[in-house]
Amino acid sequence: MRAWAVVENGAPLQCIEVVDEVPTGTQVLLDVTHCGVCHSDLHFWKGSYDLGGGRLLKLTERGVTLPRAIGHEVVGRVVAKGPQAEGVEIGDLRIVFPWLGCGECERCRAGDDNLCDKPSAIGVIRHGGFADRVMSPHPKFLVDPGSIDPALAATFACSGITVYSAIKKIQPIAPDAPVVLVGAGGLGLAAIAMLRALGHRAITVVEIDARKRQAALDAGASAAVDGVPEGLSERIVAAAGGQAKAAIDFVNASNTVPGVLDALARGGKLVLVGVAGGEIALSLASLIFRPRTIQGSATGSPQDLRDVVALAQSGKLAPIPITLMPKTKVNEAMTMLHRGEVTGRIVLTPPST
């Protein structure tokens, strides 16, 4: 099969040939029909994450080998399956849950595969949706999108469940209690739609790009403020009408996190999602005098994917903007995302024959 792969970190992706796998046991092979392009793909392409203090986490330290076809927001059609793969048939269209673990530990057995200490994610450790086909180890990781646009459904495999999982961490929260979202890219817009679908109304977005601030307002945010660090906490409090009960940071950069944390009320929670990187100086005593919580959030579980699909099928979840591009233009898509030129999500489709 063809795979548009990272062959060398920082270099353009290349179209290479990869030997097709033959499914055995409970495995299911799918032809990729749609694959979203995520900021995590940019980090994979770069080859490392900024941990702060001059420290870098290299992808090779996470078990990654090159060449690798990235892409983890996948919708595909079943083309083959192993003899023990029950519940799917050839020709079925399915969303593929990508955040696989070892399949054997306590967390995997509990359905929290995304928290496994031995990750085996599609598009990271395994070839992903930038290839012609992907292999799922079991039908339980495949979700029927029903009547949902498959291009939109593909984004649920990462942005959808990442947002949903983060929102669960700030619950319960009253519909009119101020919630702050940092970043109005694909995740930020998905979070606005998700919060509104769940009945929330007071949503303040922090975004440095004026065009994306307007996109957030168009999507239903109640306010949008400039993310420039100077005076950020004051702008957030003014826009939200008071200190916020919760914030979700889809950027997670060292120059904005302190201002967002300072805008939280007593008992407030900041959930960190993005991986822009860096570090912050934290006043320990301030967390006593004004108690607040900082919590990380890593994607979501297979059940989160099923819940997001159900919410979308209910008609309550508004779609985010989608730009379709063929896989032959994958480098153009990655460049657009790197430059901040994307509103919503780019979704790749197979090249025309």
C-alpha cells in the first residue's frame, strides 16, 4: 500500500510503499476514506516535544521508528478481518479509535486504553491514516458513524474525544458559570460546539489570531480576548464577568498559562491539553490562599468516542469547519497548519485515480 510518511524529521513527507498486513484473530483491516490532520502530527514531524528547562522528549524515546505514516483521525471501510473479528462486516464504514495500549494491563481492561503505560497508537507507533489502510486490533475500537458526515466523524477520533474528556474533568459546572478556552483552532472550536451541546452558555475564548477570535464568536463563544500575555488575566476576568470556574488550555504554552491560572476563582480548575511546551514558575502558597487545581488530560477513551458520536447523532453537536484535501497535498496541508492558516480541521481524502 501507499503511505505518506515521515521518513526524516523536519523533511517533507514522502509517498512510500509499505507491505499490506493480513488480519488475523480479531484484527480488522480498513481502507482509509478520511483522515484529519492534527497539531500532534506536526510534533511527530518535528520529532520532539518541549518539556521546558531545555529538555526535549524525543519521539524515539516513546518507541517511535521511521519511516512512519502518521494520521490518527481515521474513518475507513472494512476490507478484511480475522476469523475472530465479530460485529463488523466487509464494507462497513467505521471511525477508528487510535489511542491503543498494550491490551492487557489493568487500564486497558478497564477501557482506559489511552492511559496505558505501553502505548501502541495508530499514527504514532503503528502506521496511521496517511496510509491507504490501517489495521485495528479489535472491532471494539471501531464505531459506526451512522449518518454523520465521515469527514467530520474522522475528527472525533482525536479532537472530539480530547475535548469531551477535558470537559468531563471540569464537571459539574453550572451552564452560566464562566469557562475559559485557550486556543480557537480545531480543538477550541470543537470545545465551543461541545460545551453548547451540553447546555453551557458562558464561554470565553483566548486567542492571539483575530481571525480565529471571530471564528470562535461565530461558533457561539460569548466572548473572545487577545491572547497576548501582558494583562491577560485582567482581560479574561473582564470578558467573563468575573473569575472563571474552569479553563481548558488547548495550546498550553508557558507564556499564557500563568495568566489563565491567575484568572481562576477559588476552587477553579485548569485542564491542560495542548503540547506547545515550556514551563512556568508556580507560587505554591498561592494555591493555598486561592485554591486551584491544574490537571493534565490525554486524548480520551473508546467510550468517550462512542459518547461523542451519540451526541453528534442527537443533532445537538454543531459541526466544525472542515477543509478537504487529497493526500497528495499532505505537505501543503501540514504547512498550512504549521502557519496557523487553518480554521477548524483539514481532512485528507484518497487521491483521485
